[in-house]
Amino acid sequence: MTISEEKALSKLAAMCSKREYCTGDLDEKMRAWGLDDEVRQRNIDYLVAHQFVDNSRFCRAFVNDKVKYNKWGRRKIEQALWLKHVPSDISAPILDDVPDEDYLVALRPILKAKWPTIKAKNDYERSMKLIKYAMGRGFEIRLIRQCIDEAEDLEIPEDED
């Protein structure tokens, strides 16, 4: 499906007025529409100049949503932003501004809910499985260890049959 440059710009502006997008998302959309490199770049330049799209604004919203609602850790968010072609010079400072406590608030209930579902021969094996699970969600090992140590201090009860 090939559409005109003007029609693409109109569609993109309408999309951007409804929610945040990054330039990588818009470029992929135009690529799917069959637009060439020059047209895609002109449209992106126009949208950036007229503040329809702003990678920093997108990144702040994306990071906030992924930590609070999706319960993702920093590594998974970094990977998702990389896949969206958000430059690391934009994403890194925004990720650096997220306090560890925000990640811990997301991580604690995840680990607490997962703990009783893990089948293991001993607490060490269970902790290793829990660490692997949390790392898969993108959390850093130091934060995972901190949560597990806190949980051990609170003595998470095991289901007794």
C-alpha cells in the first residue's frame, strides 16, 4: 500500500495527537506504507519541528508506564527502547533519573507472588529460580538480591500441606 507524502503526514499527525510516539515508530509505519527514505525523513523532520513527536517526551512516558504498569526492570525497558530506535543519549539520562525505589516497588509484589509457586528442593534453589525470573523481567541483580534479602528477613512463609 503506497500513499502520498501529504496523506502520510496527515495520518501521522492525527496519530501523534492521540498518544505519544517515537520517531522510530513513525518511520516503521511509513516504511510499511511504501514511502522512500527522503519522504520519511521530511515527514519526521516536520513532525519534530512542530512538536507532534518528541523522543524525550515519548521516552519519559514509556519508562514511566513500563515501570508502573508493566512492572518491567531497567534492562527490559532499555531493550524495548533500543528496538524502537530511541537513541541511548536520550534514553540513558531518563532511565538514570528513575529512583531504585520505583523499581523496588514494582519488584517486591512480583517476587512475593512468585515465591510460593516455585518448586525447589531448598531455599537456595528457590532463590536462584526467583532471581532468574526477575532478571527475565529486566531487573538488575542488585535490586533482586535486595528484595530477596528483605523477604528472607520477613521470613516468607512456605505453604505447608
